[in-house]
Amino acid sequence: MKQRKYLPQSRKRAAPPYANTFIGWNYVQINLPFIFFGKWGYTGKYSGIEKRADSSSKAAPGIMLPVMACPLFFPWYFEQFLHRIFQAWHGKFYDGDGHTETYWLPAVLIVWAIYFNINVLYIELLYRCDISPVGAMWIYKFCWALILEVWNQF
């Protein structure tokens, strides 16, 4: 048997675009008329969410409608974390730009609730107030119930 004179080089992972972005926007989009599919992603602080929605709409059937945006520190890492958590709910219904970020509606609703709670937290910290304590408590309980439901499925 002939032996190799060289060892194959290991593949180095390329640095993701904007992985070193300190502050950016994470967003949630719903597809119309296919509302049972949606996606979430990130964009830098200078590129717009509308541009991402337009580029996703060109590739996907229907229109991608942004329904939530949340400013975060290191948005790419948070987005990838959520993609790993919900990989079982991945729903590929088209090929093209953003098809790997498409998920079924229950996962999209949970991510929407997470971003909503982060925005509520920002407002509470910024204005040092409670946002409708009864309403906020209901929202928190609803979001945690959804998260626990997803967790129990794994």
C-alpha cells in the first residue's frame, strides 16, 4: 500500500462577516403569504433591516416582513446561538439568499418573544420604570412557557 508523503491540511474556518461587530441589529421577519415560515438574522449598525428584507424577498416566494428588531452587542454570535437552539425547527421551503435561516412559525414566535423582552428590558433600564407590571408579567410568563415547551421537546 502506498503511503502519502503529505498530510492533508485541515480546513480553517473563515471568519464570518461582521463577527467582530460590537453593536448591531438582530431582526425577525415573517413571510407573507406563507406566515407559517419566518426567519431571523442580524445586520450591522449601518446596513438597514429593510435592505435585508428586500434581499430576502427577492429570493423567497412572497414578501419578508420585518416584525421585530433588537439592538444587541455581538449580534452575530447571539443569532448563531439561536440558530443552534432551534435547528430542529428548520424549515427549508425555498433555495436562495437566507434559505438556511428559515424556520417554522413556533420557533419564530419564541425568538420574537425573546427580542421583545430584551427591548422591554432596555426601555425599563433607560427610563427606570416598570412597563405595565401586569402586562409585563403576563408577557414574561408567556415567553418562559414557550421556551420551556421547546426545551422539553429535546
